[in-house]
Amino acid sequence: MEFRIAETFTDSLARLPAGDQTAAKTTAFDLQMNPANPGMQFHRLDKAKDKNFWSVRVSSGVRLIVHKTDESLLLCYVDHHDPAYRWAERRKIERHPKTGAMQIVEIRETIREIEIPKYVEVEAAAPPKPLLFASVSDDDLLSYGVPPEWLNDVKAANEDTLLDLADHLPAEAAEALLNLATGTVPPLPEPVAVEADPYTHPD
């Protein structure tokens, strides 16, 4: 079984207090040495959209989130119980259709707001900010690693919304968009061959 560590795991580990970090590192090491150890307390996350997400008990309050298949075990995230579960419930791991790389993708939620009309005097609205990626083709955005379900948000991004949007995108997509926004055109990455390991993508 392949053992992998996602960047999201190392980022979340760094935010934990020192004692919790030590316990999480010990659990991660134990998982790497023997993921089938009966002492590992795996719990399938019922509310997660991706049914391969499991939690592993680190301590009474801290959980590791792993993506477990027959072929691989990916350490994805670590946090206190409820925030860790919420993180997993809002994400899925999938192969990008254009780049071929495996990505942790935040799931888009549609929230419908019911607007109650209010009659107030409105000041003249400021002119809309220019859209940063309106002239970039969908195909190029996909090649940079933007998940298909995030294309409309990327196309609608301006200088005020870009940084918040980047927090929701896979790292390679966010980096490419920040470069494009500052006038640097990054080279389009080579797609991963269908038979290649999608976890070995250079991004």
C-alpha cells in the first residue's frame, strides 16, 4: 500500500499546539509503519461526499483525516474532532480531467438566498472592477489545474476576490492564477499520461 502525505496535512499539522503536533506525528508514523495495525482506530466518515475519507484517532480530541483505498493511504488533514470532520465533509479527491493530477477539491455548495425587497435610496454604484481572467480560455484554466466546478468563480474573479478564491483552490491552480493576475504567464503544464500515477504530477 502506497503511503502519501498531502500538503494540506503538513499545513494543518503546523497550526496545532506542540503537544497535539507530537501526538499527530506519532500516529502518522505508526500509520506509515503498519496501517493495518488493529490499534489504529479508523472511522469511516458517513457525511463525507468522498466515501474514501476516514478519521483516525490521535487523542481524545484530535483526529487525522485520511483518504484510504485498497492501493493507497493519503494523510490529508489533522485538527480537533469537529473541525477535522467538517474539513472532510467539504472536500473530495479526484483526478483533474485536464492535467491528470490528483487534487483535493473543495466541494461547491449552492446556497439560495431569498431576497426581501427593501425600498431605500441607492447611491450610484461604483463601477465594477475588471475581471482578471475573462480573456483566459476555459481550456487554459483547466490546464493550470482549476477544477471544472470552479471555472465560473475564476472567470468572475477580480482583484478584491482573488485571494479569497485562491484559498479554496488546489495549490497549483491558485499559484497559476496569482501569476496570471500579476502579469506573469506561467507555462502550461504537461498532462499526466492516463497510465501514469496521478500522485506523481509535478504540481
